[in-house]
Amino acid sequence: MDKIHPSDYEAFVNEIKEKIFRAQLKAMQEINRELLSLYSDIVKSIVDKQEQLGWGKSAIENLAQDL
């Protein structure tokens, strides 16, 4: 088996690091997308309850404490 050339090995390590970084970035973007969707849904639910049941500001304060 041939010896590993330091420059080839370094390039290979950098390639793997780049793949890891890109996968992490993609995962973070997906997490952020899901969180934005969740927060939007929560806000919509609160607004719906306020409109349907007449909930006021105190309901939001209670939710903030309970959550």
C-alpha cells in the first residue's frame, strides 16, 4: 500500500469537513423553517381564540407564564 501524501490527506479532511458543515447548515435551516411554522401556527391559534372567545391581553400573559 502506498504512503498517504500529506497534501492529499489534508485535502480529503477538508472535503469531509465541508460536507459536515453543509449538512449542519442544511439541518439548521430546516429547524428554523419548522420553528417559524410552529410560531406562526401558535399565533394564529391565539388570534382565533381571541376572536372566537373574546380572550384579552391577560390570556396571552397567562399563556406566557404557563408555557
